[in-house]
Amino acid sequence: MRKRKTGQNLHLSNLNFKIIIYALILSIIGIFMVHSATQNEAVTGMITTTQKQILGMVIGLVLMMILTCIDYHKLIKYSIVFYVISMALLIYVKYINPLNISNANRWMHLPGFGTIQPSEFSKVAVVLMAVFVLTRIQKHINNVLYLIGYFALTGITVYLIYVEPDLSTSMIIVFALVAMVFVTGISWKWVGGVLGVVAVFVGALLFCIYEPEQKTLNWFIEKDILQQYQVNRINSYFFPEDYPDQTRQQLNSVMAIGGGQLLGKGLNNSTYESVKNGNFLSEEQCDFIFAVVGEELGFAGSAFIILIYLLLFIEGLRVAGRSPDLEGKLLASGFVTILLIQCFINMGVAMLLLPNTGTPLPFISAGMSSLISTYIMMGIMLNISMHRKMKVF
């Protein structure tokens, strides 16, 4: 019997068309939801928010098709270049030409389009860089010094995002970085150790929250480790009765979702009873878009969207599982983790299950940067799907 070998079969027939279909469904729903959420907005730029969303979808689709045709190994090869550009943009928006919006320096002005958010594209750059590093230290993945080096190198961008400040995005990237270490094949002893560290962290956080006068949290604020608004959001989650202004948004969001009942109030609902139209929500086109979904499409519409997300995540995991090499597995796993955590946080905040934090819902929330970066991830995953394991006898 001839020895079995493993090769690669790169062919259009291997392309995962389900990912394209799910992305299009979510994007089209997103356009309708953004239009409904912003139908009464005053146009301040050249184009409306809905038009920006459509433009973002078109640009994203073009980039997705281009990246589908580019071997993902070439992207990993130039990951250092992408990573350096990413850091340069983050330094620019924070220190060189800060554009302060809502007490954060996350955006840069782009004539004709408004603003873009470099941290959204940094997600892709960090994952590419993480793959570049992990594939070179795979044999030493259980060595603490190599792990420290990995997190130190990728942590530079995480830190630059954190100080914008953007705690939620930095945490999402950290989750992806940790997940990719597990995929690389780290020992289960390390997994247990990480779970132990998480347990200690949660315990320490609860201690800080329930500590009399919250001296530790105040010290973090004084040292500029945490911002006052971040601490307020944490406190409002645990002590909602003491922070009515902080929790009003989420309570109204829950009211909107519950008000939609089974089938919702319909798209572009303009009745007086609508939470959205009563101006009880701010940033409803982005951070609280799921509240608009719940109110206008009801439980049925919300469940349908969640189902499409689950199917998309399953296909992403299949792409990772069928990848012929570690690079493809890591890329797909990193991107799936980012999208999964984003969905969990956005929906969790809208339903008062998590503290309030500004995280967009992939494909649906308004924001060209988020939409385009998500399509970039899809394009890379589609290219990975075209590289299939092929058994040769």
C-alpha cells in the first residue's frame, strides 16, 4: 500500500458560498435596520448614514472578492507591514491628530466619508501578526518566555486601542489572541492555569466593586488605568438603582425588545409607543441596533438573525477545521472568535446582561469601518476555504 500523503486542493468548487450568503443576508437586514433607526436624522455630511452603510457594503464586497483570490499565506508573509501600519494609525488618532468624539480619540477624518476607525482594521492586522508569531513558536508554545513574547508583541496594538480609550475592542482582541494560542496546541495544564487566572481576576473585580468606598477602583482612576465613565458603567450594572442615568439606555433597550413581542411593530415604525421614536435610545443605529431589531422585527426576527449568526460561526469553524495547515486554522479561529464575542457583547448589552459598552453588531450596526473590516475577515476566510485537505494515495 502506498503511503498516504496530505496535499492541498485549491479550486473554486471548494469556496464556502454559505459564508457569502449569510453575510449578504445580515448586511441587507442591517441596511433596513439602520435606515429605520436614522430615518429622522439631520443630514450633516455629504451622504446619510444609510447611504454610508450601502457604500460600506459595496466596498466590503469588492474587498472580500479581491481577498478571496489572494493566497492567505501571502497576507501572513506581509503581516509585519500591516501591523506597523496599524500601530502608526492608532498612534496618529491618539497622539498626533486626535479627533475627540464622546471623550474618545478613536477616529480620523476622511474627506467625503466622515470618519473611519482604525481600531476596526487593527483587528485584522493583529490576527495576521499573531498567526505569523504562533506558527514560528509552535514547538515552544508551552514555554512561558515564548508566550510572554507573543503577548508582548501583539499587546502593543491592544494597549494603543485601550488608551483611546476603547476597552471593549481591546478585550475582544485579547479573547481572540488567547483562543489562537489554544488552537496552536497549548497544554491543557495551561488551559487550567488560564481558567484559574480568570477566576482570580473575577474575584478581584468583585472585591473592588463591593469594597467600601471603592478605594481600589478610585486608585485605578487616579492612575489613569481606568476612566471614570468605565467605572460608572460597571457600577451601574451591579447597582442600577444608584446610577439611573447610566442604566436608562439599557432599560429602554429592554423595553423596546420586549415591546416587539412575537412579530414586532414593523420596519420604520413611527408610532408614539415606539421607544426608538420617543428618543429614549441614543446610538440606536450602532450600539443599540439590536433593540431596534427586537422592537420592529419582534422575537421571530431577532431569533432569525441569531440563527444566521450561528450558521455563520459554524461555517467559520468548518473552514478552520478543513484548513490544510496551522496558518489557516489560526486565521479562521481568530476571526470567528472576534465576531462571536462582538455579537455576544452587543446583544448582551442590549438585553441588560452585560455592562454598557460600545461594540457594534457585525454587518448590522452602522459604521463603515466595522462593516468593511468584517468583510475583509470574510474574504480571508473564503480564501482559506478554497484550500482543502486532499488525501493522496
